[in-house]
Amino acid sequence: MARRTILLVMALSLAACEQRGEIRLMPQARGIGADETVFVGTTRGPDPDDGDPYGRIRSERMRYLRMDVSVPPDRVPGQIAWPHPNRPPDPLTQFVTLDASAYSTASAFRADLSRALARQPARRAEALVFVHGFNTTFAEGIYRLAQLGHDLNVTGTLVHYSWPSRAHPLGYVYDRDSALFARDGLETLLRETEAAGARKIIIVAHSMGSAVVMEALRQLALEGDGRLISRIGGVVLMSPDIDVDVFREEAARIGRLPQPFLIFTSKKDRALALSARLTGQQDRVGNLTDATELGGLKVTLIDTTAFSTGLGHFNVGNSPALLAILGRIKDVESAFATDQTGRPGLLGGAVLTVQNATQIILSPVAAIAR
């Protein structure tokens, strides 16, 4: 194993030693921070080794929950602080769970989700479905969506698909197999969300979760389910851990990709660099910085290399500047649907178009619209 690969493995292993997210119930914290409700569908089964009811075990049975999360007031956008396992949580600075409810049936979940969608303005009924990535615990995925929902001022209903990650940096192969296992579960959750009354579904995925999304969309296309596909009003892939050739074949089978279709990349993503070495490939979609490799596809490639820090694997979720851009995604869609040159202040940096693919190279100085 090359020295560089060894160093990358060590970096990921050290990251695993940091405090991990876990569900800490604290109902008395309601009102201290911002309360976010997250509806959850999961194919995680109970782990017999540690008693975790939602661990790494792959379950063929989908379970449904509702989690009320408190986003602490004393934090900067993009930041998540986990409670220490041996100390009482501090809701002023740390994420805590206000309430956790499990649904006994899919119909009960669907009915409650329907009520949440109905509370939105008339005829809107928008759901944001988030799919977590590699090396993620059950709690971390839920808290990440609560953070994104709060920091992006999402007005739609938050829905999370929690697939059975081993939640360990050395569990890459396990997670990669789990991602294939998980595609049916995501399809099921998308159907339940649509059946609950969602008129528009935005899908956001991180890392290996992007592979789950592409496989689920491919399955819907093969099944000819145009109704559900038409409900998908946009896809955002953050640091997608997908082989470039596989992505192109999946996209070809899907056909017309949902729009907008945004891919956030970074050539300084060290986690994807390790993934490329483990899989024997030079590039993953998430570290592409050249739109020509996706030139035949109607996608927007957004290069966030200049914002990379640490492992550089979640620039969008961790950077206040990039969160501000993602929060204006509808403006981005409008600009590129009409006149790309007519909105120079919307996104800073170079804008290139190769066939149908658009490439945006962001810089910290010009990243926020003036």
C-alpha cells in the first residue's frame, strides 16, 4: 500500500476517534433552540452486539419514525456539536432530540407526514429527502438533515432515509454493499412520501448516499414510473462517491434527469481520493473538476475546491458561504434556465458550458451574490 494511501487511512481513523453523534433525549430543551421535525424511514436493524436499535444490521423491513430535534442557538452555520456521552447535553451549544416516536405501520407514518405537508402553503406540499453517506450513524444523519433544514431555511417537510452504514472509517466495503442493498428502501420511502401528498420532492444526498439515489432513480425509470419521477423537482449530490463510468450508465438509463441536477465536487476531497484508490479508479464523480467527462448530461458541476478544509468531504454542509449559495438554489435554477450571462452576481467564479453540462468554479471571494 502506497504511503499516501496509508496516510489517508490514518486520517480517517483519527476522525473516527472524535465524538460521534448519538440520540440524546432532552424534552425539556424545547424552545431553547430552533425545533426541526425530521420524518425518518430506515432499513437499519437492531445490532445484537451493542443493542443499538438502529445500527449497522441490514433489515428488509422498513421502519418509520418522527424525530424532533433542537438546533442549538450558539453555533455558526454548518457546525454540529455532539453531546459528550458521559456528561449532560448542553442544548445551547449541542444538538439534542426533543422527542422520538416510532410508527407501528407505514400507513400511520404516511398519515402524519401528510398532515405535515398539508401545513405548508396551499398547493405547495414540498418534501426534502436527504440520504446520508459513508461512515454515518443513525443520529448523525438525522442531525445533519436538521442542521441543513435550519441553515438553509427549508420551508418544506424534512424526510430522511437512514440506510445501514457500519459507521466506521474502515467499513468502506460493508457500506458499499449496503448502498446497493438500500436502493429498494429509498424507492419505498419516495413512494410513501408521494402517497402522503408531496407535490414536489427535492432529493439531497451526500457521498455514498448519492449511489443509493442514482440506483433508486434508475429503478424507477426501468419500472416506467413516470408519475413519481415527475414529482422529483431537483437533485443535489454532495461529494458523490460514484465511479464516473457507472454514473454515466445510470444517467443514461434514467433518461431525462430531474432538474436542476447539481453536483458539488472538490479535487481536494481526501475521502474520495482514498475511495478512488480502494476501487482502483482514478476519479470519483465527487472529485471531478472537468465537466467534459459529463458533457453529454444535463447537470451542473459546482467545483468547491477553494473551500476545502480537513478531509474536504462535506464542504457544502460545513461552509457558511456554500450554505448561502445552496439556500439560493432556486435562483441558480432560474439563472441557468434563462440566460447564464445575464446574472453575473448570482454565483462568483468561472462558468463554462460543455454540451449540456455546466461547470461553475467557485472562489471564496466571489462566492456570495452581491
